Amino acid sequence: MRRLVLIVGLLVVGAAAILADTRWWGSSISQSVALGSGPSIPVMTDKARRADVPIFLTGLGTVQAFNSVLIKSRVDGQIVKIRYEEGKDVHAGDVLVEIDRAPFEAVLAQAEANKLKDQAQLDNARLDLARYTNLAKTFASTTQQVDTARALVAQIEAIVKADQALIDTAQVQLNYATIRSPIDGRVGTRLVDAGNIVKASDTTGIVSINQIHPIFVGFALPADSLPQLRAASRDGEVAVTALDRDGRTLATGVLAVIDNQINPATGTISYKAKFDNADDALWPGQFVNLRVQLAIRRNVIAVPVTAVQQGPNGPYAFVVGDDRIVQKRSLKVGLLNKTTAIIDDGLQPGEQTVTDGQYRIQAGSKVDATAQAASAADGRPATSP
């Protein structure tokens, strides 16, 4: 029994000694790291720089034709010729489709003939009026006969005017048999082939024309963007950049339209940006990412956004000194986005900040700094909060 008690006692003493030794070594290592006397820890760094950083809003937009027209026939008839090529540019006034003109020419000829007939009657009625007027001077005719002749002239004159109206109507119908492009744009695929009968009541149409030079991109942003964009518009044109899904720039344009109301269902307001689109980079129906530039912060201190860390006391960054010892520096951050953070206070230009590997270090750690390959703080845009 005494031997068992002795063995247990020895085990307890040994465990306590091992625990104390472990704590001593851990404390020593921690102190060594904190004092920078341990092995250097590899990290990525980048310099804080002064730069002009644009501030922008971002959104998703849909490309829309500047003008879009669905070509329809305004008369009934058979298509005898299609004069456009699918997918090609057309200009205002170009002939697109020809409809059989024969029925409309016949109607026009009939209206002209009716006018000639009524014009002959009018000429005769005017001669009769002149005769009765002269005879009335010698009392050879009565005043009633003169008045009747005058009324007949007025009646036939009205008939002749009606005939001219019918001629004008027939001429308009004949003109409608030749369908011309109302705008400059690009035609799509034809919806009706030559030989088919078209009617003015058809809803399908013959072909659509989209004006793509220039072109619109419609997009919606939260309603709180309205004061910012209105203020920016008062200072001049608001630059808008269209980007593809990979962030590559497709085209640059300007804000053209601010909608006149906020959508109460979504809490957003609609905008339109106008692009010259000379290289056809934008196409109707295409989805693009948009950056709307609000302003440019001039000569501010900027760092990669990965340099900014969040702690219980707010944002901070690890700053590497000339002796490669890390300092933990509290920051006042202005604006930031996916790549860039604007620092209003806490950093000076040229100071090295840790951009990768922060989880391995603490204040006082000694680091082996490797410069970041491409600086994210060099003129990159920042997003307005």
C-alpha cells in the first residue's frame, strides 16, 4: 500500500515538472517572437502611396437599343420584294420592303378620274353662273336663277375638294406600299418572307431595327444613390464604365437619364447611361457590370484592401519597420472596395503594410517581407459606402 502511494506521488511530481517546463518554453517562445528575436515570419507587403482614387457606385445593367422599331405594314398586300440584308446596317429612308403597288395605283387612277369628271361639271356650272349673272343685269333672268347657279357651283367645288382628298388618300396608300426605314440602325432577322400577304392589323411585324450607335445601358441602384448622382451631375458629366463578367472594360460613356420616380416596391431608382459604341462592344440584351464615377479623391493615402484588418477596437494594419519588426497601427478608413482602401489617418506614404500572412504575426513579430507583385493601391477605384 505504501509502495502504491509512493508511485502515485512520483507520477504527480513528474507531471507537474513537465507542465512547468512546457509553460516556461511556451512563454519563452512567445516572448522571443514578441521581441523579434525568433525566426523571421514570411509575409507579403505593399507600400502606402499617395494617389488619385476615383469613387464610384457599382451595379448590373442591361444594354438597350437607343431606338428600336418593329417594322409593320400600314396597308394590306403581297410582299413582292425585300430590299434589306439581315443583320446589316440601314439608314433612315432606305427602302426595306416593296408591296404590290397595282391595287393602290388603280385606286389612285380612279380617284383622279372622278376628280376630272367633277372638275368638268364645275367648269360648266361656273359658265352657267356667269351667263345668269349677265342676264340678270338686263332683267333677262331672275335672282333665283342666279342664286341657284351660285349654289350649284359651291356644291360642285366641295365635290372636287372631296375628290382631291380621295386622291391624297390613295397616294398615301400607294406610298405605304414602299416601306422605308424610319431610323439609322441595324436590322434583325426577317419575320416575313417575300410572297406572303401582310395586313395593317398584323402584330408580328416584318423586321425589327435597333439603333446601336449610340446605345443605352439601363440599370437600377438603391434610392440613396439619387442625391449622390444628382450632385455629381450638377458638377458635370458623370462617367460610366461598362465591364464584362471578368472585370474587363467594354466601353465608357456618361450618365444620360435619371428616372423621375423611385420604385416603391424595390426601393431602387432607374438610370440610363449613353455609350457611343463605335466598336459594337455593347449589344442589345447584353448584361454588363457598371461603374458610375461619383468623384475623384485627389492625393489620398491608399493601400490594398487586404492590408486593412478588423479588430474589436476598429480597423488596423500591421506596419513593418526598417528593422523588420511589426507594429500594430489603428486606422481611420475613408472609402474602400474590393481592391483599394483610402486611409484618412494612421499611415504615412512609403510605409510598408502587411497584405498577406497577418494570421501568423502579432505586434513585435519579426518578418521576412516580400513585396506584392502588383500594387492594388496605385490609382485603383474605390466604392462609395
